[in-house]
Amino acid sequence: MAGTKGKQKTARDMVLSLGVILLAGLVMWLFIPHDDGDGPDIKRVDYTVELTTARRAAPYPVAAPEGLAKEWKPTSVRYRGAEDNAWHLGYHAPDGEYVAVEQSTGRPAEFIEEASQGGRKTGTTEEIGGRTWTRYTGGRYEALVLQDTGGVKGATTVVAGTGSFEQLGKMAAALKLA
């Protein structure tokens, strides 16, 4: 019977040790600050220099929004003249979704496929801001497409993202082509 008492003491010590560890963990959890916010603070980018450069260099009117609420945060911008005069302007929408404006003089079918991440033409069109946009869906992004934006070499304009068609429409309505 002497061996049983030693095993009981070992089991009791293990339970006590586990309790102390759990108590220490709870104390640390209580005193370590927790960020229960809406995720990371997304940095706003200033795209005025890139927009000015693109508008000077591109052979088509470059699209950028005007008059969007401050809750729309521009997060990414680039113009690649050597790559089919590709213009990109990405936004973090007020509800956390992503919406981007994409333009290119590249082959429309390939460009739309890439910009919408595999979206397919629905046949549904919308009149937004005096322009006729075509809906694309089924890809990673929903998209509104405006073909032949004009200029010396016409461009395709795509407003795409994880946002709803309503959000995409707000972006499309705010676009100024210059």
C-alpha cells in the first residue's frame, strides 16, 4: 500500500500545477491589451502624382473617382505604360470590401478576365453616370465593364472587387475620365 500513496501525491501535484498554470494564463490574458477593432488600420495612399503621370502618358482618358465619402480609402495605385498602359487604383470600401478601378489598352477579353478574376459576362447592362456598363460575375470579383473608353487607342475600364454591384456602381458613378 505504500506505493499507492506516492501515486496519489504525484497526481495531486500534477492537478495543482495545471491549476497554477491556468491561473497564470488567465492573469496574463486579463492584463494584455486586446484589439477587438475591425482589423488592422489600413493606410490611405495619396495617388495624385501617379494619376497626373498616367493622365499625361496614357493614350486614353484615365479614370479616377471624385466626390467619394472619406470612408473610401485608396490603398493601392500603379500605372504601367509598358504593359498595355495599365492603370490600377484600389480602394477599401466603407464596409471593408475591396473595389478597384482597372484600365488597359490590352486585348479586352484577356484584360476583363484578369481584372474580374474569372468573371463572365451576364448580358445585364446598367446606365451609370451617362455610360453603359456591363455586369460580369462568377469570378473572384464582381465587375462592371465599360468598353472603348476613347482616346487615340481605346481602353477598357473595369470596376471590380469583392463589394456588391451597388458598391461597384457607386465607384463607377464617381469616376471622372480625363
